[in-house]
Amino acid sequence: MRRFAAQLLYIFIFTFSAHHVCAQAKVYKFDKGFIDQTLAQDSAMGTLRSQAAYPAGQIHTISCGGADGELHIGIAPKNIGQAGSTQTISGPASTNESFGIVAEPPNASRSLLKQLTAAAGTPIAFFGYIRVWNEGHDVGTVYPSNPHHVLEVHPVWGIRANTGGTLDPQTIFPMQAYQGYGSAKYKALLKTISDGVWPKVAEDNEFVYVSLLRADNFYQLPVSIKAVKPVSQGVEATVDVLADLGETEVIYRNLSVIAATGSEIATQLAPGQTVYLLGFFSINLRKAMTAASGHQSPSDAVSAPEALEFFAFGFPKEPAVSSCASTEH
């Protein structure tokens, strides 16, 4: 039975990736129970509880790429959820490795870093947007503040620890002097999704399987807003992505844009607007789970572009960039 299961897993991975080897999509698994217990029914907002978390020693600087003014707070696999849990929340579909999670409050202050450092190693809860993305942290050196992961609470705007708590969605705003990636990046990324390269999804009784490409972080996206509706702890706008502002060419239709209740941008999104938005992409796990329903055969994995979302921090303050080198951890 174990050999048969391993063969099925190999076929499953191959099905996701073989047709697009040059894209190097990898498949990751996500626990269905975690999705149901953590994400809201109609949005990717949620609360992550951990037995211990460890912040980085410094806040990111601000320029571009990974230098985006946030603080990394690492949660090791053994510390996710209840004490003593051995449950795999996320990880590669091809191995038995359990991934951790990183919580990332944006525009972090030194006082917040001091509070979180004092609370390191003790139970703590984070409220925010449950983001799924592969920025390359699935491999490489592991730090207490940055375990292998493709799952984040990012942005975090609510924290409760033994030293106190915060709930401040007004910390979500475009970082002064920060530059996101422009058309050279987002056009190529969105084309891989339009072409059906990824994300592809399937399921078994325990996990949802999602293929992810490695991709960059913040983008400055030109969009035309078609509709806006409330969702749990936020708003969801349906937008068309334009080739650029001032152009009529639509390069991606009906993308969901998410903004958090209490942030300034959540009050600024309105149908009929054509604007740049600074933010990042994510795969909504609940939407991925819905799309995967009934697709239990490895050969029956399906494309799920509807799971793609863009979380908006606001209107960018600086021009976009085409490349950016960063050594942040």
C-alpha cells in the first residue's frame, strides 16, 4: 500500500508539472481542517494561533523587493495550533517535510519589535490575511524567524500575546519610498495563469494540493474596477488588469482585489476607477479547495485561476521598478 501511495504521489506531481517543465511549478499540500478552522467562509481573513513564535532581530528596510518595512515572525511546524500537535498544515507534496508559517506585520515599529521579542517562545495569536505564495522560502537556510514556508499571515494587523495585544488595520498603507514591480513582471506572471500553467488543484481526504510558481512579492498593478462588495473583515473588488494606465488593452479579466476593513484603501475602491494599486498576489485556499472538489485523481487536477487574488495596500507613492536585488531574511 505504501509503495502504491508513493507511485500515486509521483504521478500526481508529474501531472502538475510535466507539461510546463520550464515554468518549474511545484506542488504543495494544505490541510483541509486548517483551512476550515482558520479562514473565513467568504474571504482569506483569519486567526492563526501558535504555541511559540520568534521574530527577526530587525525590521526590513524600505526600498523594493523584500525590503518592504515588515517584520518576519517565524512559527515552526511543531508550534502551529494546539500544543503537542503533529499535524502537517502545509508542505511539499513530494516529501514528508512539514512547513512552518511566517506572520508579517507591515510598517512595523521598533516598539512592536520590542514587544514581540519579549513574547518570543510563548503562545501568541495573529490576525490578518492568510496568504499562499512561493517567494523562494520553500528551500534554503532556515531561520527561527523564517522557516521553510509558502503560507503566511501577511499582512498581520492583529496580535495577541501574553504581553498584550494590538488591532490596527491602519498599519496597512503604501510604504513611503517603496517601489513595487511593474509591467515587466506582472504581464509575464499573469500570462502563466491565463495560459493554464498554474495554479492547478486536486484533493484527497486530508489535503488540498496546489501548484505554485516561484514569483516576486509586491507589484504596482494598473486596474479598472468593475464592482466592489463587502466580505468578512474586508472588501472584495472585481477588476480588469490593464496593460498600463492610459491603455485600453486588458491583459487579465475579473481578478479579485482584497482590502482590509479599517485600512484607508478599503474606503477608496469604487466601481469605475482606473488606478494603480500597490499590493501582492495570493492563492485563496478556500477557493482552491472548492475548485479541487471531486478531483481526486492525479490525472484529474484542474486549473483554478479563480483562486488568484491581489491584496491591496493602497495607491503606490513611487514609480514601479523592473528589478530589485534584496538580501533580506
